[in-house]
Amino acid sequence: MFLGLRIGEVREMRWSDVDLKTGTLRLRKSKTGARTHTLPTVAQTLLLEAPRLGECIVPGRDPDTPLDYKAIHKVWIRARDMAQLKDARIHDIRHTVATMAAETGAGAHLIRDLIGHKTLAMANLYVGRMNEPVRDLREKVAEAISAAISGESSSPPPTRLRRVEKHREPRC
């Protein structure tokens, strides 16, 4: 829930892949290849408190093998019903993490890395839906310009408009 990982990535997590000293999780198997994922403090705390029954963090009947998808689905259905989230899918947690990241104003590059997408295309879907950060930014910029024009700002009003020149590569 705190990491935005795919269910298969969570299922395959092993205690040997967790480094609580550096606050990282090594993902050996992932849709986008092996990578290292940082662990937020709340996730580190949960892992510190979790029982270590075997090799797997989310063990099945045999603690050295991961819980199977059918069992994960049954647990999800019970949790979903208790939370009164009637039609929620387990993958919706991942989408929620990405959406909440976009709501903070994070750009597509950060969201891509946060949830482990290979390209920016998927991350852009979350960023593109966020009108509030753009609206807030537009409001702040307009207020700053208005304050500068009216003399209410500690910054002097611009003496000229700023122009950004395109960078041109030298021709050979």
C-alpha cells in the first residue's frame, strides 16, 4: 500500500532483499527488470514488526514460498469489503499511489520511478489528470505578478520581459 508495487512484486519479496539500514528493497523480478526501491519509514516500521517465518515476506503455507494469488485475492476481498470499497481491485492501490504522487505536484519522471514504469507514457496519465497543482501554480504566479505591478511585493517589478533563447547546436 505504501510502495505502489505490483502484486507480483509484493508476492516475490524476500527478507534477504530488504536492507533496513539503507531503507531499500531489492526487487529481483519486476515487469521492468530488477531495481532497488526505497522504503518509506512507515514501511520500514511494518517490516521491523512483521514476524519472520521463513524466506518470504508474504509467505504461503510453506514460509519459504510466497502466498499464492488465489489466497491473496481472498484476503483482498475480505479487506475490501470491510473497508466498504465495493468494486475496488487490488491494482487500484497502485493507481492511488501514483495519483497521490501527482497531486503533490510530482512530475512524470518521478512518478515513473516511484512506481516502476518503464516509460513516461503511463506516468503522464496521472500527471495529465491533475488540474489542481497547475491551477494553484497559475494562481501563485498571477498573484506574484500582480503584487510586483502594484508595488506590494518586496521584489521589484520586471524592467523588461524575459526572453528564453533557443539553444542552437553549431552547424558543422
